[in-house]
Amino acid sequence: MSTPGRGLHGRVLDTLGPAITAGEYPPGSVLRTDELAQHFEVSRSVMREAVRVLESMHLVESRRRVGVTVRPKAEWNVYDPQVIRWRLAGADRPHQLRSLTVLRSAVEPVAAGLAARNATADQCAELTECALGMVANSRGHRLDKYLVHDMAFHRVILTASGNEMFARLGDVVAEVLAGRTHHEVMFEDPDPAAVTLHVRVAEAVRARDAARAEELTREITTGALQELDILAP
Amino acid sequence: MSTPGRGLHGRVLDTLGPAITAGEYPPGSVLRTDELAQHFEVSRSVMREAVRVLESMHLVESRRRVGVTVRPKAEWNVYDPQVIRWRLAGADRPHQLRSLTVLRSAVEPVAAGLAARNATADQCAELTECALGMVANSRGHRLDKYLVHDMAFHRVILTASGNEMFARLGDVVAEVLAGRTHHEVMFEDPDPAAVTLHVRVAEAVRARDAARAEELTREITTGALQELDILAP
DNA sequence: CAGAGCCAAAAAGTCAGACTTATATGTCAC
DNA sequence: GTGACATATAAGTCTGACTTTTTGGCTCTG
């Protein structure tokens, strides 16, 4: 998923990015390129490249005679996959997870509706395959295998919608689902009702029933939201 | 909105970014840092910074011994405001506009529902103010003033939802609305029905009626979609 | 004492050149 | 043909000198 160590500047970002998104340097903090370069033991050129990347994510702003200032959270490019990963790895993971789940609840139903209209035969087949895979691994503590099919299912839906903006959320959704399985409380087998819903969505898409696909997906995402409310009311 | 000329590397990006997103360099094309530096008449350090930014947007990939290769469109960070702006300014503007409008149709209704739950008194007031501003400028070719209130209205909804991911779409929606007014066919006064819907959304939010706010907003975004279908069926 | 204007320091920005490192590709022996 | 090896190439890194912008204080004046 991630691309660790793609150059020295990447190594710097791997620790500076998480530090900033975790609020270690509060908004308004001023950093100096030279000091950072010394601290990370890299040349100024490398440090400057790293700062440029942070700047393009709107995490910081670089101004002459003042330095590199951390921007308020509200201005960050929260859709940048890198930023999302950093935040999911940090302290406000729960908050981030909730935000993303709400986003899912808005996007996925509409995407499913579009998928019912636009999915190719191959995509329909892949969808049912994923759903069957979920069913097959829904009992007996096979959470890992279940997860693989679950992620694939949602990715296919988003891709099959035919909307590039939706498609690009595949990674995000996958990360949310993985996070739920690995870090949150999910020891037991998945909810059978949820599994059934996935199967029915696949059927609806195959049957080109957009309204039903949308409604069923809405039930899935609503379930995901409720799950969060139960964990952290 | 944009930040023109924030350094030499920014100047380079202003022409190289649009060129890439416009497909001027098709996916797989190989660029060389040195050649680019010469072409733009900047030093290699500056060019490298520009490349790093493009890389963080997943527009290109830089590899040793190979060069800077343009990535396939499907991998671009299409949520990056900068990328969105570049694409809106380029050839696939219609396509981008459609994608964004579909995204709006998914997000805004849910955001409105949440706004009805979470909006502060101030935000409710601001919302009605915007709606009234729209009404006041809905007749007599006052499209510019109407647009200002329209953009503000949707921005307030997205912000008041309390979801940071939704809030960050304020700029995008504003740009879509502005685009529709300035570049697409919209000589006449706005549809009176749409104006009324905005007023009713404001009322619903004030009345804390989430379901109604969501449904009314869905009608607004559906209208926006139909508008596109009429223009380019 | 207030305000305008000026000066100097500070930090980012830019450049040029030398050197290092990874790696794609071609070559040669087997 | 296959594997090991050599080579060329382009990115990556570092350093040091120089430029530019901007801020904050200082002075001069009314």
C-alpha cells in the first residue's frame, strides 16, 4: 500500500508527516528548514523537497523571513491518501475513522446505484464472487479472508459506478474496513445480516435494479455507522 | 483562490500541471528532469521540487535511470484542489464537471441532513440569509450576485454538517457552481423552483428536520444533474 | 508621543557543480 | 537460450555561495 523509503525526502516525510497530522506541532508553529535538515541529518535540498510536499498537502506554508508555519487543521487536504494514512496511524484515528465512515454512508449508496446502471458483465461476476467469498468466510473466525472479499466487494462497486471520484475512494474504504477488523473491537464473526445484504446488493446490480442496490447499500453503511456508535457512543 | 507565483517552482507547476492533466503528456510518457529544467529555464533544484509536488499528487512517478514517467489517469489524486483546478481549466472540463456534480449529488444531501442536527444558531441564521440573498437576486439578470449567495449557501451546509471531509468540499462545490454560471450555458435567470428549494432547505435545517433537509437537498442536486443531461445528453 | 520612513538581520529561495547510487540494458561466455 | 557481468544513464544527494523578500525595530521628524 504505502511506498516506504522512496528517497531520503520520503524518509523524512514518514516521520514529519505523522508528527504534524498528530498535532505534535500545533497550528501556527514555526519550523525552520535548516534546523529540520540538521535534525533529520539530511541536506537542505532534501529538506526543501520534503517541505514542498507538505506544502502541496496544505499542511504547512512556507514564507520568506518567517519560516515554515503549520496550517490550521481545517485547511489540510484531508482527501490526500497519504494524509489519511498518517492520521489513521496517529492519535485521532477514531475521529478520522468516523469521518470516513460518514463519507462512505454518503457515497457508497449512490455509487451502488450507478454501478447497477454501468457495471460490465465482468464486474457483475466479480461482485457476486466477492459476495460468495464473504459468505464462505463469515463463520469460524476467518476474519482475514472475510476482510479480503469485503474490501474487494466495495472496491468493485466504487469502480463500477463509472465515476472517477468514487473510484478513487476504493483505497480509503479498504483502509477503513481493514482498520475496523484489525484495530477496533471485532473479535466475533461478522453480522450475518450484513453478509446477506452484500449478497443482495450483488443480485440487485446484476438485475440492473439501481434503486434497490442503492437502498440495500444504504442499509450496509447505516449498519457501519451504528457499529461505531455502539463502540463509542 | 489560487496562489500564483509562490516561488519559481510554483511558476513551473502552473504550466506543467495543466499540461499533464490535459493529457498533453500521455500516461507512460517519460520526462527528464534536466531537460525540463532547461526548458523552463530554472535550476535543477527548482525543477526537482516541482517534480516532488507532482509526485505527491500521483501525477508522475520518478525512478532512477528511467526518468519521470506520467502515471495513468486512474491513479491521480483527483481530490487535490490543485488538480481539480487544473482539470477544470483544461480540455476535460465537461467530464470533470460531471464527475463533481455526481459527487455533489451523493454528498450534499447527507451533509444537509447532518447540518439539520448539528448546525449552530449562527449557521442557521447565515443559511436563511444566503437563501434570502438568492431570492433577492433571482430575477433580472443578477447572476453574479445570485452566485455569491448560492456558493455561500452550499458552503455553510457542508461546514455545518460537522464532518471535516464534507467541509473540505466547500471549495470544490463553489468552483462547480461558478463554472456553471460563467462557462456553461446559463444566460437566463435561475430556475425559480431551485430557488424555492434552497429556502425550504434553510427552513428545514432551522426546524431540525433532518429527513426533510436531506430530501430537499437531493432534489436540488438531482436538478443540477438533469441540467447537465440537458446540456450534454 | 505618534507616525512615517528607513535600515539591517533573518530566513527562504535560487543556482552551479561535483559526486554517489541504483538500475535498465546490452554483451559475452557457456 | 540463459546467466553473470560490465556500462551507461538519469535520478539522487551534498555543499557552498549568492539573492530576494520581509519583518521588526530604530530613528528622525512633526
